[in-house]
Amino acid sequence: MEVSKHILPEKLVAGILNITDFHILNDREKIDINGINYTFFDINARGTKQFGFECMIDEKN
């Protein structure tokens, strides 16, 4: 969020932070988001840790 302080108005950043739920992920972690179950997985990227996800929407992967 450091960069956003320089490019977005402070009021907008505060609004985003107020409605956003940040979560530190772990490999193979399952989280329900708005009634949809997501499984997050480490994509084993070099450098910064990055995650992909899998979910079922309307019984389809």
C-alpha cells in the first residue's frame, strides 16, 4: 500500500482499506469467499512468493 499513498487520494486509500480483508496465504489453504470455496497453492515462483487458486463455480472447475 506504500505506492498507493503517492498515487491515490488519502480518502480513497482509507476507503479501500476499510472494506478489504487482507489474509496471509499458506500453500494448499482453503478459504470461503462469498460462499465459494477457494484452494490457494504456491506456484513456486522465483523471488517473491506467488499463489494461484482453484475454485468451483456452478459445479465447474
